[in-house]
Amino acid sequence: FFFCTTIHIAEQAGSAMSVQERDPCPHRILDDIGGAFAMGAIGGGLWNMVKGARNSPRGERMQGSISAIRARAPILGGNFAVWGGLFSSFDCSLVWLRRKEDPWNSIASGALTGGVLAARGGWRAASRSAAVGGVLLAMIEGLNIFLTKMLAENSAPPYAPPPPYQPPPMAPAPPTAAKPAAADEGFMVDSAKSSQAT
């Protein structure tokens, strides 16, 4: 069960997507099933590669690791896919029932998924697994909310409009003495003509 919760951790932390950016519900279920299978198969492949190499005699370690990967990695990927599919199905159902998408849906989905997966062991095992699933998802959602708030306070919002331009204040001009206005001020005057006229 602990390994299966890494699916939800990777969804929340790795992608860093808000609730509004996720796929709509029918597509989300298939997306989570595929992502969970890939995560379980890759993680199970790495785990069983090391385990198969350690348990094989010297000289046959490569063959032992390959046979362990072929035997166990698809099974672990399938287990992850079942967990991811159930979790997303419950999550989408709760979104539809409650008409809102918030952390309570994920917490309840984790509890329901844990209970359904342990239902063959009886009601005690199912209730224990549901409690563990709910508490674990509550801790994940709480950590996600904490990290989101902490990162939002430290960084400026993206695409924030720049502050309006305000020119720096100018110092007032010093007072100047008034000049007498000349008659031909602003016009070019030919000095040769003016000297001949006089």
C-alpha cells in the first residue's frame, strides 16, 4: 500500500499542477492508470533487477536480474495500475457528487481505495486499510497545501502586470530675470542689409 501512495505523491509534487490544470474526469482515470502502470513497472523493474542480481550465483547475475524483471515488474505495474484506477474513479465520483474539487475528495478516495483493495481480508482488514489510506492521503494533501502556500509567498505571481511608469519628480526651474523682447526675435535678420539702411 505504501508504494501505491507514491502515485499520488508524484501527481501532486512532480507535476506541480493545480486542480484546474488537470485533465477532465473521464480522461483523468485513463491517464492515472497509464501513469501508475508505468511507474510501477519502471520502479519494479529497477527493484527486481537489483534483487535478481543479488540472489543469483556469480556469473549468472545478468540473466538472474533479467528473469526477475520479466517475472515481477509487470505484476507490480498492474498492482499500481489497479490502485491508480480505483483512486481516480473514486476521486471523479466524489467530484461529481459534491460538485467541488478539494483535498477532501482525495482523502476520501484514498480511504475508499484502501478499503476496497483490502476487502477480501474481511471488514477489519478493510477498515484498517481504509484508515491508513485516509490518514496517508491527508498527510500528503496537507504537505501539498503547505508547500503550495510556502512557494506562493516567496515568488511573485507569474504574468503580473508591471507597475505603471511614474517619471521621477523634477525640481522646479530657478527664476530668471526677464529680458526685453526684441522686435525681430525669432527671425533671421541679414546684418548687411541692416547696416546699409543706417
